[in-house]
Amino acid sequence: MSGSGQKARRKSDSKLKTYAHLEGERRLPKEYEIVTSRLLYAPERGLEVNTPLKAWYEIHQRGSLLNGCDWERFSDPRETTYAKYTSLALNAETYLDGVLEEIQTSGYDRKLSPAWRGTLGRVLGPLRYPLHGFQMIAAYVGQMAPSGRVTVASLFQAADEMRRIQRIAYRMTLLEEVDPGFGRESKAIWMKDAAWQPLREAVERCLVAYDWGESLIALNLCIKPLVDELFMTYVPREADEEDDHLLGQLFSSLDQDCRWHRAWTVALLRTAVEQNADNRAVIGRWVSHWGDLARRAVAPFDTLFRRTPAPSMALSHFTEGLLAEIGGEAPAA
């Protein structure tokens, strides 16, 4: 073979090696596919060093009851890459900056009734604690996930939770300018107030659900959707009745993240059910257990709603609706 022919062949081989793992699609791969596919070494080959961590992954990742799948078949419906995530976050943060600036410069909080500010004190401060739990669980799912695509989605979700906590904390700081004692009892409320204890139990139990699949379903299919709906959708409706209209604008923006968290979870679990029918029953059993904990966690907050209908009945079948989107097996009554 001539020198020019060898160079051409090497050039051709080089092009093939770049996206060799995607060549079966027989099309130019999307940016999302390029940067999220086949990122993880360990799920296929195992960890090289025999440490306790290796046994942990064998049990809680490779030994998960949610199995029998090529997890690379999952695709985030939003096709979120780092570049796309930062662009979306920038737009959202710019909007939230505007809402918070309006609150700060307009004397908005002084117009709120003392009773409603008291309600916000019982909600905003303690809410940071379960959201920190959500962030930790999402990070664990990302760490234990058997596919880079699941890891990417989970870790962006963890970042969303930190952003949500930071924005709630900023909102509390503005309220402190009107009420210097605002939020001071947040930890005590989280730890001792009867209304928060079922949610605290659910979050703490979820933190020690080590099977990565169970952890995902407990958080993203059961506990978090109900908590997100309760605080990001129903609380702002009550706030509107108290002339606190900007809380809805703040939480509505944050709720866009929550909706994406549900969307990618549904897409992932639909992939699991389509590839392995046995996963339908596995998911159903987990939903039966964690769904009950989730419903108990949100029920006590009905007492917050004095001017609008209490949400617990409306939320009671929320998880089953997500399960139906997956094509899962409804838990036994």
C-alpha cells in the first residue's frame, strides 16, 4: 500500500474510533449521545481493586432488583448536556434574580400579613432540610447508577436541589429584614414539629435505601413528586389568597426543574419495563411501600390550607399516575 493510502486508512480508522460505540446507529450522533454514552467503566468490567467499595457496588448496583437492561438505551427526554444545563440555569437564575429584586426594592414583605409571614416561617425554613436530603439521595443515585446517562441526569438533579435551597434561603433573608427572628426556629420545627415528622422519617429511610433502583424509585417516583407538588404548586395557590403573588412566580420557576426530574425518571423506568417485564413487578412493590410513606408525609400539611382546598386527597394518587406513564404494575390495594 502506498504511503498516501496508509495515511488515508489511518485517518479513516481514527474517525471510526472516535464514535465507535455509536456506529450501530448509522447516523451522525447527537451532541447528547456523544457526551453521555459509555462514560462508566465499572458497570461492565467491575472495579479493579478489591476493596469494601467493590462489594458495595456488587450488591447495590450490579445486584439491584431493577436489572436485566441495557441502561445505555435510556435517553433523557431533554437531552441535557453540561452546556445545555448551564444555559437553562442561567435563564432561570436571571428570572429569579428579577423576582427577588422586585421583592427587595418594593417593600413587598411589609405588605404581607403577620399571620402569613408566620406561615412562611413554618414552611420555608424547615423545607430546606428535606431538600438537602433530596440532594444527597440524587447524588447517591448518580454515584451508583449503572449508566453514565443516568449519572448525568441524577447529578444535574442534585445541582437543581442545591439551587432550590439557595433560592429559598435568599427569600428567607429578605423576610428577615422585616422580621429579624424569621426562620430562627427552622431546625427545631424540622426536628420536633409533628407536621414534619412523617416527612423526616420518609427522607431518613430513603437515605438508607442502598439498592440504587429502590433509592431512585423511593425518591423520584414516590416522595419527591408529592413534596414538590405540595410546596411548589399548592402552597403558592394559598399564597395568592394571602396577596403573596410573587411566591408563586418564584416557586413556578423552580418547579420547572421538578417536572424535568419526573420526566427523565419516567423515561428511564419505561426503558427498564420495556426491556425486562420482570421490572414491572419490582417497581410496583417498591411503589407500594414508598408510596404509602410519601402519602403519610404530605398529609399533615393540610392544616396549612385555610383558604384553598387541602391537597392530600388530590395528591393521594399522584404516584400511581406516574406509574401508569411508565407502564408499571399498580400496587395492590
